[in-house]
Amino acid sequence: MEKRKAFVKLSLKTIIIAIVSLLLILVLFTSIAKAGNVIISIASSAVGFAQCIRGEGGLRIWACIEATWAAIMGAL
């Protein structure tokens, strides 16, 4: 009976360690992906604002909206 309890404790400990490890890996990959998205959003926003400043007519308004949206999404 004693050996069986020790085995159950070891199993639970192993399962908890595995779950925590998976969560840490998930957080790491999410952070890397988020950083990539922020870089892409900043670049898109910069291009959009450049078109907003130098654009003409309706294209200029759309570029301003797009650049603002990219900046907001990059901040989230």
C-alpha cells in the first residue's frame, strides 16, 4: 500500500511538472509571436503614415485609417 501511494504522488508530481512546462512553452511561443506581430504592425503603420502624409485624395484618407488601425492592433 505504501509503494502505491508513493507511485501516485510521483505521478501527480510528474503530471503537474509537465503541465507547467507546457504552459511555459506556450507563453514563450506566444511572446515570440506577439513580438513579431508588433514589429510587423510598426512597419505597416510607418508605411501607412507615410502614404497618409504624401497620398492624394481618397487614398490618403484610407492610408490614414489603415495606419491608425495597424498602430492600435500593434499596441494590443
